[in-house]
Amino acid sequence: MNDLGPDPEAQLRERLAAARQEHADLDVAVQAISAMPTPSLGVLGRFKRRKLALKDEIAALEDQLTPDIIA
């Protein structure tokens, strides 16, 4: 059962927008850290793993919002 509230699609769209924004922010941070003379590899790895997790979450949210079309 879905317990997202009265308008689950709107909440999914909000979460999707937030995930996309966080992914973009992390992309900027990864680029900035990579450009440093001695980048922090631990932080860089953590940010990259978070970006990958967000990419998967974005794909899952998009799948939930896309209607199933039977061919």
C-alpha cells in the first residue's frame, strides 16, 4: 500500500526534483574537488557513490511516474 499522502504523484515529482538538484550539486562539488591540486580521495569517492545512488533513485522515480504502456 502507498502511504505517500493525498497526492502521491505530486510528492514523487517533488522528490524527483530534489534528487535531480542534489545530483547536480554533487556534480559541481566533484568537479571542484577534482580540480584541487591534492583532492581528498575519500570525500571524492563518497560524493561519487552518492551521485550513483541518486542516479538510481532518479531512474526509479521516473519509472513510477511514467505510465505503463502495453504494446
